[in-house]
Amino acid sequence: MNRDFFVRLAFATHRVADALPEGEEVREEMKDSANTILVDLILFTEKDALSGEKKRMLLPQLARQIDILLVYLNKAKSEGWIDPSNFSLLAVEYRKLRELLSIF
């Protein structure tokens, strides 16, 4: 997984969020979470962006933000606002990221 993958994943999350009904708060929350995750992932994976200590401090925040985004996706799925295949793809990829982060 690299920067390009992270950007594409955030973009896909934005596209799914844009398909949600207008006025739904979860729509903007999904986008905000995806953006926060993207920034944190880039900081975490860039060689000289953060010290090792700061990267370790970033991990719990990043994992929590992924969990929050998964809650938003589940809400959109349970309300029938998104195509289940879109939900599944995003949920799988974000869960992979979560698992990968647990290794560090």
C-alpha cells in the first residue's frame, strides 16, 4: 500500500459519500474521516515526515479514525443509502489498513 492507494481509497470514499442523500450528516462525516485518515496515513508512511515516537503516537488516533469511518459506512449500509458492493469494498480495504497498523 502506498500514497497512490491511500488517495484512491479516500477518493472512493468521497464518491460513495456523495451518493448519500442530501442533508445527511453522515455524508460530510464520512468525507472528513476519509480526509483525516488520508493525511495521517501519508504522514505515517513518509520516511522523514515524523519521528518514530510521533508515528507511534499517531497509530491509535489513526486506528480510531478508521473505526469511526467504518461506523459511518455501516450506518449508510443499514439505511440502504449505498450499494452493498461499494460498502463491502471500502470496508474491506479500511479493515486491511486497520490490521496492517496493528502490526506496528
